[in-house]
Amino acid sequence: QLFGYLYYPSDEQGNLKKDKLPVIIYLHEYDYSKGFNSYHHVQSLFEAMVDHGYAVFSYDMMGFGNRIEEGTRFYHRYPHWSKMSKLVVDVKGALDALTNFDFIDSTKIFITGYALGATVGLYTAALDERIAGVVSVCGFTPMRLDTPERGTEGIKAYSHLHGLLPRLGFFVGNEDRIPCDFHEILACIAPRPVLVIAPVMDEDAHLLDIQYCVEQTRKIYHLYGSSDNIQIYSPDDYNRFSDEMREKTYDWATDRLNE
């Protein structure tokens, strides 16, 4: 009984402008009270994506916005799950729903995510080949290198602060033993296109580590003959989804339509 919101290009009568629309699933950031309505530019963001020829689908992730109560006592009800896995399952449910629309091009379903939404998008794309590509905005920093002495929250952000991956907390102080990191997650998406937007002044991430992660992943893309399908863009900015980052996303999305 989940619901979301689907926006699409229409004429003055409200009819579809064209059939077989590509879709962008937008996944929001950490904002528990407002969910996907949290970002003050979200309306203009959706309008711009629709103007570029995409349908846009969005919803409140579990534990956020209208679904905030679903996150309450989650581990008492589902002790063997993780919140992250539930967020991924919900995206897969969104994919199931979108593929049932006749006017949707099921071969061109993309994800754009900011912060938490970007992380969830990467995990889902690694596990579901129906996702044609991902834009990750401030979505990750390599976990094995994100140790406490480096001045960020580290993996405790996932295990303790937000409770997304509780068992990851066992690796605090032993980050080098984490069994899976983001370059391996990105490699599972290959050869599908990925745009990583990592601003220079992101206080929650380490840019050099992200760049190294992308370069390691590029080796896998090279095996597919698709080295250009993974890109990194690092504006001189802080952790936000700025106008400049949005323009980069629109350009990336337009290129995908022309492929």
C-alpha cells in the first residue's frame, strides 16, 4: 500500500506529449520530517526534468515524511532486516509499478539521488539491472578509508546515527575489514552509466578517496569497453544539490536520451 507521485510532460489538455517516456526516480536526502518535499528546489527540479523529456517518480522513503512512523521500532518488528535493505526493496517495488505503465519506457528508468537517496540508488542499481543508470549527488565516501581520526562520522553514520546498517557498527575501529565497499558496489553497476557528483567542500566525505574509488571502478568499466560510462564531477561547492549540480544532471540525462 505504498504510494508515490508521478510527474510527466503533458499538453494544455493534460494529455501525454509522447509515448514511451523515460523515467527518473528521485530519491531524497536525510530529512525525517519532510521526506522528498524537504529540498526547497524540488518543484523546480522536477519541472526541469519533465521539460527535458522525462517522467519523474518520487516518494517518501521509509522512516521519512508521511512514512516516519514506519521507521519507529523497526528492529523490534524485523530484527533480521536492516533499514537499508527495506529502502532498497521499496525502490524495487517502484520499478515494478513503473514497468506496468504502458506509456513508460522500462528500458530507460534512471535514479537521481541526493545524500541518502544517492546511497540507496547505488545499492539498488548494483542489485537490479532494470535501472539504466544513476546520478549520485553527495552519496558516499569509501567506508574502509573513513576512519574516526579523519574527522567525519565514519561508518557510525550508517550503524549508529541513522541505524541503516546496524551490523556495520561491528567494524568501527576495524574499517579495513569491511567486506564490501563502494568501488565494489559501483563495479556491480557496470557497464551502465553512473555520474558521481562529489563537491570539493563536502564535510561528510573525502574527495581524494572518492576519486580513487571511481578510478578503481573505471578498470571494470574498461573491461566492458565503457570507460566513459562512469564520470565524476567535483564542483567547488559544499554538500548540497546546487543549481550547478542540477545543470550537470540535466546534461547527463539529455545525453542518455540521445544514446
